[in-house]
Amino acid sequence: MAERWVDIAAAEDFPPGTQAAVEVGGRSLVLMNLDERYFAVANICPHAGRPLAEGEVANFKLTCPFHGYTYDLRTGKNVDFPHEELPVRTFAVRVENGRVQVLMEDRGG
């Protein structure tokens, strides 16, 4: 699998406190800027398959707006049931030349 950084937005258009669903390479992600720290996770709750984009964020944790399951944005782990539930998929994020970029995998074939 090849890795590639995908350009998402100008950093100035994604100020601290911003949280939005974005389409990246055919995938829906939730991109967040928490005090100049960027996080991206799959926009789908592993528990029930519902979107996470409208979830509440606090202390680097995202809570599913439908069932209240909480995921650590740094690891993707379910905070409530770390050994029982699947984690939410996380993606590396960087700012390069004033642009927010997400690291994606290309699955050849």
C-alpha cells in the first residue's frame, strides 16, 4: 500500500475550534482543529455505523451523537469500552505550506 498526503484546505480556513465532515479520496472523514492540533477520524461510528461529524468534542475525545460512545482522537480507541468495541479509524494530519493535509493509503489493484 502506498501512502500519500491529500490536500484538504487552507489552514487559515480551518481555524481552532473548527470541526467538519470532509470527503477525502472517496472517504468521509471528520477533520478537527483543536487549538492548532489537527485530528482526522473516519466519519462513521464503529458501534452502529452512524456519522460522527456532529459529535461533541472535549478533552481530545469525540462522542457519537447517536449512542454516546466516546472515542479518543489520538488513538481511535473507544473510551467507554476499550476492550469490547472496535476503534474508530484515525488518520495523520499535518500542515504543509499553509495547507491542511491528511495521510491516506492507496490500496493498489
